[in-house]
Amino acid sequence: MTPAVLAELVRNTAVEVLSARKLDASVLPEAVTVERPRNPAHGDYSTNVAMQVAKKLGVSPRDLAGWLAEALTGQDAIDTVDVAGPGFLNLRLAADAQGQIVREVLGRAADYGNGQRYADLNVNLEFVSANPTGPMHLGGARWAAVGDALGRVLAAQGAAVTREYYFNDAGAQIDRFVRSLIAAAQGEPTPEDGYGGDYVGEIAAAVLKAEPSALDLPAEQRHETFRRVGVGLMFDEIKQRMHEFRTDFDVYFHEDSLHTSGAVAESVEKLKKSGHLYFSDGAWWLRSTEYGDDKDRVVIKSDGEPAYIAADVAYLRDKRNRGFDLCIYVLGADHHGYIARLKAAAAALGDDPDVVEVLIGQLVNLVRDGKPVRMSKRAGTVVTMEDLVDAVGVDAARYSLIRSSVDATLDIDLDLISKRTNENPVFYVQYAHARLASLQRNAASLGIERGPVDDADLSLLTHEREGDLIRTLGEFPRVVLSAAQLREPHRVARYLEDVAAAYHKFYDACRVLQPGDDQTSPLTIARLQLCEATRRVIANGLALLGVNAPDKM
């Protein structure tokens, strides 16, 4: 019996109890909360539903809890129910009912943990969106890992997710990059406001290989040639690095297209006509303070050129016109102002501000030998995603970037995540999966067939450590749901570490493959089923993080 099924049983029982006593069952919450108590001595699960609704019913919480305990005790799936404190219900499941979690895991296989909470939701998830002016820095790597994992988690809850990269090819940074390429091609020093690093010389050489006469062109044509070829080469490299990092995008949206298509001008006119723009000091301003922003924003500058927010408004309008119900932006630490700005843009367009969600991620630091790693040989001034992957591999890099909340600065200890010990979280989880896969191979080599899970007597799994592990597996659907609802994929990583810990404790206490003639005992088969269910949950969780689940290590 999973926590979700138990919660439904408790609620249905409560409806029957209240109805029998002519009390209003409508006061019950739509979903009863059932949780694992911190102290195992308090039972397998607990609920405070009696305390939630007793006052509305005009009864004592303990009395209500007692009525519910009496009714639940008669259920086949329930072993014992105790009333504790002011009205908590502490429940212990019957062993066979607990075993149903193992059956559900193996029955649903790769689908276990998935749900349909967002089945009707069309989500645009924009992340990374780094300017193509250099190799992907560590912050971009964090957004690549977290954004991709968030997309996987939302899709696991039924959402239709479009991953989008906003390609800023219309800004001053591109011009600085192009001037840096031309300087490198001419053998001149990097411009004062330009980009340094070995990669600039590499791209410049590649431009000349593709366009040998580029330096002989008139200045304007030369600039355009280096822009077209150089930016294209840089962006191709970013796409390839992202793919190798297991992060792929469905849409690459060019900012320049918003200007050339007339979308920016159209959006500005729409805001003017609706009265959401006003003219002051030679510029057009958005009344964004009316929608929660800390100040009104310039949309058209006094020189007639559009400000950044003009493209932001047009881009949001474009997303909504493409049919997206929810637009999620994953942005860097220096973009806090965008939260109110984008919501104000939505409101000014006559839309619901809640169609916009902005997640702000904090910085990433690499540490080696207790000291910060501050420079990349190739990039010159910043540490890159390539540096991290070269040092520890894609699995360790992704896992390390995902496992912490994005609203906290992240320090990655290269020495720690390179270790093949339980101190290293990704090794700890992957090793548990490899150990479980090895266990099934060993059983097969001994001629032990696990067989269909429905033929196993899972009521034999009565050891304390077996129960802990089973109940931990039962939490997976709830963890995936909360990770999707809170937009926090790191919850999946932390949960997998709990699963690995519960498994290692189980394995130390409960021998699975016994020496001697009793290897095919019903208990051995039941434990093999539990081990396979554990392997499946770890594999499903790692898949949500875009991390491999190795069978051997």
C-alpha cells in the first residue's frame, strides 16, 4: 500500500465515520496528508487529519482520532492504529499491504513515480540562453543541468514541455565578440572591452579557413562576415557541448527575429494603444509599478531604439501565441529584477501574471585542494562547463549541479566528487544501483529465478530494515510530484541518497543470497523482488536527473 493509497483509505474511512455520526464530511481536506514519522517507534505512517477538522465539527480531536482508529483497525491493510498526543493517528501496515509497494514498483517499471498532475499543461521552459560569445561557463552548466532535470520532472507529471534556448544575437556583446575575433585574426591585441582566451584565436582561425578573404573585405562586410561565421561556429560549439552534457533543446529562438519580423514594434504599439505606455523625457515607459515592479521601465529609449524589455514583452507575447500555458524562465543571479518585470509585461499584455514563473539561480564555484579554481586555460577568465566535465565526467558534473537548491551558491569540491567512496554522493547512489544489478546477476548464476512478483510472498518481508526500505520506495511518487510542483529537481537527488542509505542498511541486516540449500526459499525470492524494486526506483530517479544508472562499477 503506497502512501497515496493509504491517504485515500484514511479519507474514505473518515467520510464513513463522520456520516455515521451525522457530522459534516465536507470539512475533510480533498487529500489527507499521510507522512512517515521521524521516530519509527511511532509507526509506519502518521496523519493529523483529526486535528485538522475537529474544531470545525465541534468535537475533541482525540475523540475523533479514536473513532477513526477504531474504524481503521478493522481494515485488512492495517495492522495497528494508535492515538497519540493531541490527536495524531499512528498507523502500522500489515506486512502484505506493505509488500504491495514492491508489486507496484515492479508492475509499473519505468513508469513508477510518474503522475498526471500536469497532464493538460503546455510548458515553455527557457533556460541557459547564454550569449554565444564564449564557452559555456559554470553558471550556464548549472542552468543546463537543473533546467533539463526540471523539464524531465515536469514531463513525468504529464506536462508537455518545450525546452527553449533564447539566442541573444542582437546585443552589444555580439559586436564586442566580433571585434575580438577580427583583432585575433589580424594578430592584434584583444580590444579593451573584448573577449580573451585561446578560444577566440581558435574561432578566428576557423573563420579565415571558411572565408579566406574575410580580412580583405571592406570594414562593414568584414564585420558582418566574422559575425555570421564566428557567431555561428561559437553557437555550434555550445550546442554540441550541451548535447554531450545530455541537454538538448527543442527550440533555438533568435532574439534578432523579434526585431526583423516586426514583433517588437507590434508589441509596443499594442501597449501604447492599451494605455500601458506613457511618454516622458523623450522616452516611452511601461507602467510596470502598477503591476508590482519597483520602478517603471523604459521600453523605447529617447534615441528611438528599443530597450531590452521591448524584446522581452514581444518574446512573451510570442510564447503565448504559440499556445504555452506556462512560461518558465531559469535565469542567473543578476536577473532578480526580471521577476517583477516579466510579470508586469504579462499583465500589461492583458494576461495573467501567473503564466510567468522566474527561477533565479545562484553562482557556482569549483574548489580543488581546498582552494577556488578561478581560471580556465581555454576561456581565459572563467571556469567552464568543459573544465568541470573534463575533471569529473558528465554524470558527476550533472548530479553535483542538480543536488542543491538553485537559490543557494554552490561550491563543488572536485576532490570529493572524484572519489570512488561513499563520501561522494553520485558514487554512493550509482554504486547502490550497480550493487543491486550485480545481486540479480549472482542470483541468476546460482540458478535462482526471481519469477513474477505476483507469485512472491511479500508478507515475509517483516524485518525492520525491510520495512524501512519498502516505505522509502513508496515515497518516490510523492517526491517526484513535489519536485515538479516546487520546481526543485534537487529533491529527487536527495531522495535517491536516502534510498541508497536505506538499501545499504537493509543489505547489512538481511542476507539476500544465503549459502546452502535454502537459496530458493520464499524469503529469498521476496528479498530479491525487493532488491529489484529498489534498483528500479534508483534507475528511474537517476533518469530524471539525466544521470546514468550503471550495472557495473
